[in-house]
Amino acid sequence: MFSKIFLVLVFLIDLVALGFVLYATFDLLYQYFKIHRKKSKIIISNKEYHVLRSTFGHRIILSLDFFIAGDLVKLVFASATDTLIQILLIVIIRTILSQYLLKEIQAHK
């Protein structure tokens, strides 16, 4: 019973994370085309580029955090050692990606 509830919880957390990724992507495209339409040129300024990149990066980091949370909930109910190791590796990789993106964003401010 509780495992089904937690599976639904994991699904909802992953769905929220996917929603953040989609929102970040579509908002980035919208902002880019808004700038492009206003300036009537393809190349945007360096400042606008860094604002778009920073905003997109922060939203991706937020979605990675949600994916990590979902994986941690899965980790609680992992019964097999192979599954446990796979989930741990995924969490480690996502955490490293998140930290790398954050450092990259902070380096360009």
C-alpha cells in the first residue's frame, strides 16, 4: 500500500521536474524571439545572452533538484542491490551536473 503511494509521489515529483524543464525551454525560446523581434537582428547582445543563459540555467538546476528528490524517494523503497546502486549513481551524476551548472552560472555573472 505505502509503496504504491510512494510510486505515485515519485511520478508526481518527476512530472513537476519535467514541467520545469519544458517551462524553462519554452520561456527561453519566447524570450529569445521577443528580443529578436524587437531588435530585428539574429545576434543578441552579450548582456542579453548572459541573462537568458543564467535564467535557463537556474531553472534547469531547479528541475534537477526535483529529479534528485524523486530518486531519493525511490531509494527508500529499493529492495534489490542492483537497483540501489543504479539509483545512487543517478543521484550522484545529477548532483554533479547541478553543481557544475551552478558554478558555470556564477562564473559568468
